[in-house]
Amino acid sequence: MKCCICGTVRNCGKYLDNIFVIMEKIGTLFEDYAIILYYDCSDDNTLEKIQSYSIKNNKLNYYVNSEEMLKYRTHRIAKGRNKCLELMNQHYNDYEYFIMMDCDDRCNYNIRLNLLKQYLLRNDWDSLSFNHPAGYYDSWALSIRPYVLSCHHFDNIGLGQSYISNKIKNTPRHKLISCFSAFNGFAIYRKQKFKNCRYDGVFRLDYWNPKLIKQNIYAAGKIIIKGISEKNEDCEHRFFHVSAIKKNNARIMISPLCLFY
């Protein structure tokens, strides 16, 4: 088994030493691994950290964005994640797995390698993310029935988060929770199920079944356009995951356990 560990980095310098340690530990679970980072213009020492680490570890490949940064954050991150996928497909086409992980405080912990190893032996997921020691914080990337749309397009943004927190509490430790999209800072993927998918940080409804949209409105109220919605932003993970479900029948799963501690 081989795995690419991918991430977008901007102003992450103070976390990268530990992030690189975590990536190296993950790499020990595989026959071979590569690290692919997309760097966007930063105000700290992020690039210097990456350059220094690339000398120590030849598994690292990084891309420096030289184009003008896109206006909105989710659009920028989608562009970065897509570049990681592009480099992975160009240079590591035979790798069976890839990981997307945040390179900031969200993954700046210790990692339970044995837990990840156990899940690699299971065949009941195609995308697997985890609970988090700080609690399930990532309602932005979460799509789970009936809360499938962006939480920021409804008045009460915490409904999906409350739902998944209760779901995790009541799910046996060995079970997985099925959903449409989830990330929570770290997710591992079977590459074959996502080979023709891309990230998109634009808010759009065209790829959703109208029945699911109606169920979401019934549960959370009418869709609103204010705040982040006015920027036409949506979490980039949502389109990526739903595309894999529609195109490849991918199984998007959440573990009730915490990978980090």
C-alpha cells in the first residue's frame, strides 16, 4: 500500500515541525509515501520551514503558487487541494490512498497510529474522517441528512453540529457514521473512488437532489444570503465528496473515535 499525504499551507509556520512529525509517522504504515504541499503567500516563515524540511526528507514535494491569490478563502483552498490532486495523479498514479489534512492547529496533536492502522484493514469506507479531541467542530464541511447544505446559509448554523455530536455520542465505537460530506481537519481516501473528482469552493445547489434540499429547508428554515453567503462561498469538501458519491458510489464515513489526542 502507498499513500500521498496532502495539505494546503498558508501562515502555518509555527505548526509545521509537529505536522511533519505526524506525516512521517503516518508514512510508516505504508510501503511508501509522499507528502504534497501547496503553498500560498504567507506572512510568516511557512515557506522557509517547507524548504528546510525538503532537504531533510525527499518524500516532500511542494508547489509554490505564483499567481495572484483568489479573492475568497474557500476558492483559494479548493484551488490548492486540486493542485495537490493534480500532482498526485501525475507523479503517484499507482498510489492506492491519499490523505488530506489541515496543517495548522487542527492537527497539531499526537496521533493514534494503531487506530489508523486498524481502519486500513477494514473495507467499509472510501473516505474516512474522525471525531476530534476538541469536539466535533467542523460543521462547515459536514453534510448529513437532513443537514446537507452549507450551515452558513441558514440562520442557525449549529444544527448539523449538534446532530453529529449526539450521533457520535450514541454510536458504538466500532461502527461508522454514513454521511454526504465530512472532514474535521483530516480524512483518508481510497484514491480510485475519487480519481475523477475535484474540489469547488463555490456555493451551488445544482448537484443536490431537490428532495434533499427541501428536507434541509424543512429542518433548518429557509436558505439565507448573508455574511459568508454573500461571497458565494461553500466548503470545498462538500462538492468533492458528493461528486464521488454520484460518480463512483463512494462511501463517506465518520469514525466516532478521535485519531488525535
